[in-house]
Amino acid sequence: MPTMNVSLTDDLERFVAEELAEGGYNSQSEVVREGLRLLRSRKEKLRRLRTELDRGLEAVEQGRTEPLTHELLVDIADRASRRANARKSGKG
């Protein structure tokens, strides 16, 4: 595995030390790698969100929309709830 030297602020260095002291990680490198994985995941989610926003804006510009009715709002809320429950149960 390649090695990379990084400089941390005092605050981040304390945070890494706290994470190690809590026992969730075995090394400073594990803490930093987890942070980078989370950053990569967040970046990917943001990319997907922007793609969906672009699709939505394109639909609006082309007139492909539907009226915002009570039934549509209920459907949206139901789908969001199902997705949240699926994520909580590890299925999504």
C-alpha cells in the first residue's frame, strides 16, 4: 500500500487521537482512510443528486410536469418513507 504524508491541524490531530482512544480504529491510517471513504461517498451522492436535478430541470423546460396535488404529495412521502426504512434495515 502506498504511503502518503499529510499535515493535520491540531484540532484534527486531537480528533484522530480521540477516535483511536475510543477503540473504533487500530491506527491513525484507518481513521484517515475512513474519512476519505466518507468524503468519496458524499461526493458520489452529490453527483447523483445533481444529475437528478438536471433531469428534473430538463423535464420542466420541456413541459413534462404534473400538477402538485395532495395525492402526489402523499405518494412522494410514502416513497421517501419506504426508502428510509429500507436504508435503516440495510436493504437500500
